[in-house]
Amino acid sequence: MFKDLVSNEKAKKFLQNELKFRREAGTYLFYSVDRELLKKFAKSFAKGLNCSTYEDDFCGVCENCIRIESETHGDLEIIEENGGIKIDQIRELSYKNSINSYEGKSKIYIIRDVEKMRKESGNALLKLIEEPNKGNFFILLSNGLNILPTIKSRSILLNIQAETPEELGVSKFEYDFFLGDSKNIEEYKRTEIIDLKAGASYQEIGKKIKLWLNTGTLLDKAEIYKSIRDFINTKEYLNTVDKIYFVEEIMQSGADRELLKEIINYAVSTIGKNSKNLEKLLELKKMMRSPINMKNFLLIFFSEL
């Protein structure tokens, strides 16, 4: 039920009112800095639209709710792509949008990372959401509102605020270490084996990345974060050769572009207002949207950090 979600009371009330309104179709744009929290709220709303028990909430235990939670429901589709949704995926959605619901209630399309979509994909999506067929609901998820204005204007906007340390049940240090990411924090609380205060040398970041690429565990990802933090804490004492070594280790680790973006984001978020070059770092960060030479970019970025 919505009351079981620990944050965003206004957003929960808004979604319950939307369920009471009983729209026949609709497009929603949920935006937040917490990607996983967005998905949690999107799935909760999808349950509410298809719940067999409640009209303005979801029970979480009926067949529809269980299958939506496990993402096996015939009328739920979650579309995501690391580099942004492709136009062919939108065209496929357009075909599915013309087909009636399999289960007889609402068809839900959750489209993640809308902010990463290229203009042609965005325009194709715009045509699709202008007049959704009866019973079809599009829930667009984005980390901000830097998307096509026409998509925003045709969507019902809902801001999902990041959960606080108190709501997640962790200290501020733990919260900041994971940048407030609810999924990582919940996993961290379950494992109880990660020592966040233990050190890790910036010189070992290449090894840490390779290990995480092999295991995918939060324990090993935390080691990458520790190496970045060590670089930030010692950067004033590092010379140009040390910084080049750090970048070389990252580039030779096998990290893909998405992981490189995450490393940059973690560095910027961690150093925050403590950097005299924060404005320049944020401008550099925007450049990652373009097809740039990543090695040269990292050299410039970590020299300015």
C-alpha cells in the first residue's frame, strides 16, 4: 500500500487522487535524482491502476500486484536502455499501444531515463503520448526536467524527492557515501559486511573496477567509491604524473562509458561545494553527453577536480 512507502507523502497523496479520478488513459512524468526510487513509485502506481482489491490504492498481495512487482504481468512493460531509448523501441511501443490489454484492465509502459533520449526518439515518443489509446498509461522516468518541452507539456508532472538519511535509517556519512541512492543503501543495510570507513588507495582503482566488473557486488562497487574518495582527499598532494596514472588505471580497467559517467558523477557529488572549480566541473560533466574522447576528458576533469 502507498502508506508503506516511507517518503514523499505529497506524491503518494497525489497518486491516490489520480487513482480516484479514474482516468481512461494518461501520460505521467516522474522525475527525481534517485533512479531506483522513481522505479519503485512507478511500479506502485502501476499496481494501483491494476489492483484487484482497491480503487485508490494497491494491496500488494493480489495476483496483479504480485506480478507487477515481479515484472511478469502481461500488461506491464518496462523499457530502458543505457544509452537512451532508441527510435525502433518507440516504434515497437506504438504497435503495442494499438493492441488491447491482455488482462482486461490498464496497460502500463514505464519508460526509464527519458532525459537520455535523442531528439528523433523524443519526437517519436511525443506522437505516441499525444493521444494514448483507452486503458494505456505511460509513466516516463527522468532524473530531471532537461527533456523536450513538448513531452513535458503533454505529461502530468510529479517530483519524487530523494529519501532522507532518517527515512532510510542510516547515518549522514553512510547516506553521503552512497549519494543517497536508496537501492544501494538498502542493499548495504542487508549485507552488514561493508566497512565504509576502511581505506582504499586511488592507485588501486583499476583493480577495483575490474573486480566489480567480474562480481557486480555492492561490496566491490564500494571499493571503487573509496578509491575515488582517496583521490579527492589527496589531490592537493598529487602531481601531474600521479593524476595521469589515475586516469590510465581507469581507462585500462575495461570500464564502459556508463561506468565512466558514474565515476564522474560520484566525484562531482562527493567533492561538492568544497571544490573551487565546481562550476567548471559541472560544465565539463555536461560534455559527456557528446561523443568525446574519454581519456582526454578524464585527464582534463581530474586535473581540475
